[in-house]
Amino acid sequence: MNNNDLDILRHSCSHVMAQAVKELWPDALLGIGPSIEDGFYYDFDKKEPFVDEDLTRIEDRMHEIIKKNQSFKKKKFPRNKPKSCLVKWGRTIK
């Protein structure tokens, strides 16, 4: 797998993780979720901190989401457009 494909895979995984967290904790706010050199991460803000059991629930939900075989489509927006939509929906801490 070339670096670009790996970056796309990691970025997609961060979106799947965000979807899983939002399904499990709808009030959780989304931060950033970039791919990084050795994986990916996502910043969340929720009332209680995550505990080990939560990580298992997130992983299990991610597997369920992946099994649905949802499609991913890359869209280009003006730099301020995605953020303004998320802010409007109250779904971001960015």
C-alpha cells in the first residue's frame, strides 16, 4: 500500500471512529481527527472521560459500522464551509 492510500485509509478510520462515538454518546463534541504517521486519532469532548470499557465499545461499534460497507466520498469545500456546518449543528469543539 502506498503512502497516499495508507493516509486515506487512516483518515477514513478516524471518521468511522467519530461516527461510533457519536452513536454511543450523541452529546460528545467532535474535535479534530487527522491521520498521523503511525495511525490516526480523534479529539472528543464528553461529560465523563473514556474508560477502558468504552474503548472496547467504540471498537465493537466501529466493526459494526465497517460491516455496513458505507461508501466514502471525498468532497472539496471552501475552507470555512465544513466548520460552519458543524458549528451550526452544535457538533464541534473546533
